[in-house]
Amino acid sequence: MDQVSPDSIGRFLTVGDASEILNISSDEVLELVRTAELPAIRVGRPRRWRIERSALEGFIAGKYEESRRMGLWREVADASVIDLVDPRDASALRRR
């Protein structure tokens, strides 16, 4: 199957286009649409889902941001309280 390039398609993507771009199954894309995690509209007869290219790009950017925040959260969760306080105040915490 040919890769989907931005120049080969217009403003709106099909579920199949989105699944190729995200490298997931069409069923997984439909689940993202049904849960409103990925915005889409239904157009035409039969009413088929269409995903605006900018909405898909926003979804992808949001996932990168989510991943970045989870990484920061894990760093904080792994740090001890002593690591998070001013070194001048750490000695008071150690005495407790």
C-alpha cells in the first residue's frame, strides 16, 4: 500500500488515511473518533467519518505533550523529597 503524503490528499482524511498516518488499525481510529479523543465529522452518503488534517496533527501534538508530561511526572515521582527542596533546608528534613 502507498504511503499517505500531505500532497496526495486534501483537507479531510478518511479513517483509512488516519490509520496509515498513525500506524494503527482502522478500528482503533474509529474508537478514537467514537470517544471524541479524535475530532471527526460524518459527511456524504453513506455517512462516512472524515478527519480534518489539522485535527489529526493537533491530536498527534497532544499525544507528544502528554508523553512529555508523563515523563516529567515520573521524574518527580521518582525523586525523593530531599531532592526537591533547597539544599539549605534539606538538613532540617534529614534530622526529622
